[in-house]
Amino acid sequence: MECFKNRTAIISGGLGDIGRAIATGFAKKGANIALCDLQPHENALVFLNELKQYKVKASYHQVDVANAEAVRNWIINAESDTGMADIIVANAAIATMATFNEITPEQWNRELRVNLDGAFHVTKFATAQLIKHNRPGHVIFIGSWAAHAVHTHITAYCVSKAALRMLCKCTALELAPHNILVNEIAPGYVDAGLSGRSFEKDTAVKEAARQRVPVKKLITAEEVAQQVELLCDSSNKHITGSTLLMDGGLSLLC
């Protein structure tokens, strides 16, 4: 069912596990796809061809989302390639495994610039195009349950995701009159991406994480993508400024 036909999804961090899952999910349902990431263009070629098998347009640009001008140029170029994005997914993120005392000022600054500033840049420039052309749209921030649950070994990540949650609320209120809905998906333990890599290194850590979750399940990248699709469906006309918490009950323990 091509319920996203004639729509375009623009996704930062598009070559990561979650970014790929989101892109694939939308492409399967008819949406054109515009991706960015830090990796060189040749690293995206195979994935772009996979997306095009669904008879959609797909493009990729190497972009550092912390660079406002680079993001602005990406938005402009991607629009020429795949059409104006009315699904905007701010997904790019990094995590520094360091406590408050351990993290360096350089690491702190870089993490907030990618996780917070990057989401700001992508949302600001992409929604400006929608407003200019009087088009409705959906914005999704890929957040985390760490936005409200203390994790001392990833302090900068927690702070960046907490700030992202407030950015979601502020932009949701400001963009609501333009019929642009803004929401956050906040996963718990995802067996993919940043946490997935640590699980690969130590299966004992992975199993301990699974046992801690009340539902005794880890989240897949595809399950995150499904919730993104849910909030971006054209039938969603009212949910905005909300956080969809999908942590299997972890927050009930905090």
C-alpha cells in the first residue's frame, strides 16, 4: 500500500541502522527519499539502488549536520533531486561514552552540535520551504528515553536529548498554525545503531539490557521506523508536541 506516494522524506543520519530502516519503510510505501550522513557518496550507492527498486526517487549528500550552511545547501539540492520534503526526520546523532568528569569540552561541544544543533538546522531549513509554499508536513525528532532518565556514562547524550525534547515542543507550537506537526520518538534499548554496536561487543551486556526491560524485549530499527510512519501518516492531523515513548516499560523503573 503506497500511503506515502507523492510525498518526500528527508532523513539525517540516513546511513545508520535507524536511518536506513526509516528510509526503507517510507520507500516501500511510495515516498521519495533524501538522505544525508557523514560518509562519502560511494558508501551510499548500494543503499540508494535498493531504495530505487521501490520505484521512488532517492538521493544522498555527504553533510555534517552541525554545519548550518551545509544543511541549507542539502535541503535545496535534495529538493531538486527528490521534491520538497514534507516528512522531516532529524535522526543524526552521536554518543560519547564518558561521565561528566571524563568528557572533554571538545567532545561535549561536538555532541551537542550534532544531536541538538543538527536537528535545529534540518528542521529550520526544511520547514521554511513548507511555510514558503504553504504546504503541510510532519517533523520527527529521534530522541531517547535518556532525555528524562539519568545515564551517568553518557552525560552529553542525555543532555542533548533532553534539549531536543524541548526543541520539539517549542517548534510544535510555533509551526502548528502552518499545519506542520512536530513530534518525538523516544526509544529505549535499541538493538541497532549506537547501542547496537555496544551490544555486539558484549553479548552479556545485551542480555542484561534485555532482562532489565519489563517486556523482556529489545527494540529493532524497523520497529522505530514503524512508529515514525505512524506519526507521519496523513491521517494524523492532531498529534503534535508529543513524545511517543517506546521503551518497553523502562521508564516505569526510574
